[in-house]
Amino acid sequence: MLDIRNKKVSISVKTNLSDKEKAAEIFDSLGLNLSTAINIFIKKSIAEGGLPFDVRDPFYSEANQAELDRRFKKIDEGKDIHSHKLLNDGDK
């Protein structure tokens, strides 16, 4: 009987050449080839029950949104507003 848990299959992934080369260089410096690195990613995703890293943009974190709300509230209330002269290439 064939044990399908150990049967190897091929997968095909499309990415741009530059990203592939950069990733291969990083993995090579770790002693890994691209196939091994992708298998590590797959195993870790299974173990974590999802992606093994956060894919959220920190700009939208609760802490940052609270800070933005605080600053906008100050602007609406006219508090802590400072004017600054901006320089550009035309200023001498």
C-alpha cells in the first residue's frame, strides 16, 4: 500500500525573476535551496494553522489609529498647531 503522507508532488509558483533571485540568495546564505525553504514555509503554515507571520500593515494597528485620532482631535480643537515655513528649490 502506498503511503501518501510521504509521497512528493511538484507545485508550480509564479513570481517575478528579481524576487526569486533575491529569495534564493537569502536562502542560500542560510544553507537552504528554494525548494527546502518553501517546504519549511508550508510545514510552518500547517503547524501555525495559517500564515506563520503577520501580513497586516502596522499603519492600521489600534495604537497607531488611536494616535492619529488624538492628533486629529487636537487639530479640530485648534490645539498644538504650529506654522512652519517650508523651503523649496525656488527659495534663495
